[in-house]
Amino acid sequence: WHWEPPTPMSIAELIMAGNMSAAVAAMFWVAMERGASMIVAADPPSSGKTTTLSALMSFTLPDTLVYFTRGQGETFALPPVSPEYATYLLVNEMSDHIPVYTWDDHARKTFALLSQGYRLGTTMHADTVDGVLAQLERDLAIPKSHVAHLTFIVPMFIGRQQGIIRRITEVAMLEADGDGHRISRAAEWNRDDDSFRLFPQRGVREAFAQWAGLTPDGLDDAIADRERVLEGLIKAGATSIPAVNEAILAYQAETLGISVPATQGEDASG
């Protein structure tokens, strides 16, 4: 097939395209401010995996550090983990398709680093959560205890419905469980009416809130507040990547009391 680089889009543009709802995006916002690690997955090429991951990285805090891996020959010359800020390994794809992608020992090393406190953002070719886990745990023999340090696995659907549509089908949340992990669903897409639902399973809202360091009611408020910001940007037509990133940084400065120098904000956006 003919590969083309992904087209950058802001999170507001992805919401407008229907890839996710504003509420789902707001949930991601809460999570990324807390250093959530994730895999965005879809089977066919040009599904929007990298575009989605890149847009979500805009929600990270302005002091976040990002290390871009290079595939074969990667040295992992990382700064030490800091309790003051998150350090992300951004892996453009976990597969053996081309040399700049990450697989085998490099993939296992990436997950070992994840278990040591680094954060991870990457993409994979799979259309289900089970498909992602099969590659990680069976094909790559990555220990379940390392995989458990992922926060989310996010499979996507691409299909035709009066044109090409892309949708996040679910947001699977991982939690450590002994030497393994347990998985629950933080969000899901209903294909029948093309709608999204947060926390469809019993107890997931409470588990997410605990992970985020919030009460369940506090989580509801945090999501609703950020949802209003995103909907306001769309209503105002301020949906470009610079406009959205500026609004995110301004919101974080106002609500979290964070000082946001302009150059730091640009670095944090990935």
C-alpha cells in the first residue's frame, strides 16, 4: 500500500468529525493532565491513530517532557524519572513493518521503562483490545505486570457510512491486579445511533476517579468543565491546532495555577 504521513488535526476537529464526543475528549483531558499512558489501535493504515494520539498529547501539562523513539538502533538515552513532571516515550508505531517502528527487544524495553515510571504513547495495528493484548503478551512476551502500567487501550473503527468515518470504539482502562491486570471500559461507542457513553460499566467511574486522585463527583465536575471548554471552542470556530492548544494552556494556567511560558507550552504539545 502507499503510505502517506498523517494529517494533523486538533482535538476540536476530531470531535467535529465525530471520532469521539466532547465528553470523551474531556475525560482524556483529565487523564492526560495526570500522565496517562495509552495505545491507540486500528487495523488498516490511515485510520487516524497517530492523528488521534497527537491531538490527545495536547492535553498534557506544560512541563511534560517528550522523548521520541527511533525504532531500530534506539539507545533510550532518557532523562531520569521525575516526581515533578511526566516523561513520555512517544513511539510512532509498535510493529515490525519498517525500521523506524518499534518491535521485539525495543518494545520489551519500552514496557520495562513504563513499569519504572515513564509514560507511553504509541499506536498499533489491531481493531480490538484483545488484539492489542495478544501482540503484546503473546507475540512479544511482555509481562502482564508491565502491560498493567498502561492506562488506556483505545481501538478505533474506520468504515464507510455516507463517506469514510472514524470512531473510537471504546476506551479500555487497565488496572494492576497482582502480577497481571484487569480491564474495564471507561467509554464506548454505540454504532447503532453513533453515540458515546462514559463509564458504562459498574464501578469504573469510581475506579477512574481514584486513579485521578478525585472524588467521583469531582471527576464529574472536571469532565463537565473541560467539555464546556471544548464545546465553546467549536461554537466559536476556534478549532485550529494553535487555537486549541492556546485555550488548553490558558485553562490549565487558570484552573491549576500553572505558569505557562510560551516556549514550554509549545514543547508540551508534542
